[in-house]
Amino acid sequence: MDVTHTPVLTERVIQLLDPALRRPGAVVVDATVGLGGHSHALLEAFPQVRLIGLDRDTTALEHSRRRLTGLGDRVDLEHAVYDQLPDVLERLGVPAVDGVLFDLGVSSMQLDLDERGFAYSRDAPLDMRMDQERGPTAADVLNNYDVDALTRVLREYGEERFARRIARAVVTQRQAAPFTTSARLVDLVRDSIPAAARRTGGNPAKRTFQALRIEVNSELEVLERAVPAAFDALAVAGRLVVLSYHSLEDRLVKRALTPRSVPSVPPDMPVIPPDARPTLRWLTRGAEPASDTEIEQNARAGSVRLRAAERTAAEPGRAHNQTGGVR
């Protein structure tokens, strides 16, 4: 297994976090530490920074621990989902942080390990749990959801036009035998989609696998809680960077942060009171894609969209200082 994979948009991430992480005593959170690629780069770029890394995948955390050996006195790795960030910071006694990074989606390791069941290109058990210690598997979803529930998952999380066709086929076929491995599901999806629709867009099972993964891991629900919580954890002048890999994630990030970038007063009000001013400044114009050069060097960058923001003020009633603390 390649445990030294190339993380996406590393130079841009460092550039965006740089002003916040050069402050004395700076603390950065890698909310999706994975194999530690971004974390390692941040620790090397900012020799004084303390890093808190979160991941729900215990296998990934173990690889990160090995990768970050030698930097251990500046690293805290926590087995946690990223919406648990406030609890982690409270437990560690960290009142506020200077930077937060999210690198969303499935990791290279999860795709490469057949037994995890994330990849539709190889026959493997239908697991798809990012935390293999808890929760239902993709097989559980396929074998227990009714047609309406399966249709909702495939339509909302996979943006699958033929969601109901696929759901009906799943419910019919599982009566003969439950679904256990990916190859059977891939064949079912291919057979359920009209031939004309199979000729473009790559493997037709891609959307179904994405939808199941999101459902199994409650990814969008968790992200909807995590993004505001991460922004709330920032000190004034702290920065948040999010790498998304499909439109559902990116839209959710934009929707969660945009209200903080505009005054909380009617648009015709001539004077904006201090407690109604925006608390967020966008650092990117919309969602930034990777460059052609980056995509050539790292295929995973092909679908990435980056958004970044800076905290410009504390929320009313909460006074942040400028160095990662709260007073």
C-alpha cells in the first residue's frame, strides 16, 4: 500500500493557511488527517505549529502516527469524526485554533484496500464504513431499505437519474440472495440503466457507490454540523480551508458559510452596527479547481473544488483574542 500518497493542492493549502499559522503558539486542525499527507506538509512548513489531527478511520490514524514519527511532540491524533471537533478541543484544553483543514471524500487508502468495499472496479465486500468499528454497512442498506428509501439515497446522494429503477432491481434481486459483494451490484446497476446512458460518464455504478458511501457514513449530515463548528473554533484572523470532491459537498460548504459573509441587517440600512458586521471574509472567488499541471501529477485532483475563508470578527457575545485563545 502507498502510505506516502500525494495530497491534493498542498501548496495552495499552505499558502492560504500561512498568515494564520505564522503566529506564535499557532494551532491547526487537520479534520480529515487520513494518511497524514497534508499534516506532514503543514508541520514541515510551519516548524512552530501544533497540529491536531482527526479521523474516524483507525487504520488511517495508525498510518499517520507512523508517518508523523519524529514530530510527535507537536501532534495530537484523535479517533473522532470531524463534527466532534468542539469536544476534542475541549478535552485537549484548546479554546480556539488558528487554522482548520478539511480534505473530504474517500481516501486513497480506503479505495486501495479491497476489503473496505469503496471501489466499484474490484469485487469486494460491500462495507464502505470509514469507521469499521461501528455502524451499518453498504450491504445492510441494500438488504434492508425499501424501494422508496433506496430511491431517496440514490437520488439525493448520487444524483442518479435512474434511482428508482436501480432500487426496484435491488429489492427484487435480494429476495433470491442478499447482496454481499460489489461485483453483483455493479452488474445490477449496469443492467438497470438504458444502454444510451451507459455510453458516457464512465462506470455507471459510480453514482450508486457514492450514494451508498455517503449514506453509510452520514457524510453530509456530519459535514453540515462540522463546517459551522470548525469556523466557530477559529480565533479572529484564523482560516478555514475545505477541499470538496463533488457538488453536494461543495454546495453544503458554501451554504453553511455564506450567511457569515454578509451583514445581519436589512440591505437598505445605512449604518451597520458593529455586532451585525460580517464575521467571515472569503479568500477564494467561488470554488477553485486544480490546475491542469496538478491534475496531470495527481489524478485525484481532477474533481477537487477548494473554498477558503478567514474569520474577521468574533460572534456577538464571544470575544476571541488574536492568538488562538478565548477570553
